[in-house]
Amino acid sequence: MWVYVKLPDGEIEEREYPAGMYLEIGDVLEDGAVVIDVPYPDDIDDMEGLGLYDEFDD
């Protein structure tokens, strides 16, 4: 999962976190950086929640 964060010194950088981690805009990270954008993945297969709807199509 890639997110854009704003560092305490005002710089913006892109960071990668493990796929199981849940981050949203406004979260403050351990180093004081704030999440400012959580782009959707380009590959729709990376989205975990979509599989749940297929289970009920019987």
C-alpha cells in the first residue's frame, strides 16, 4: 500500500506500507508524519473487500 505523507518539516513523500495495514487520510504516524493521500491501487485485484460480494451470488 502506497500513501503520501506530509513530514513535520513540511516536505511531502510517498511511502510503502504492508498491505494488511489500514491507514486513512489524517492519520498521524510514529515519526509525526500525517497521511495526506491514500491512492487506490491501479490493479483492482489488490482490493481485498471485493471478494466478499462474490461469495453471496448463489
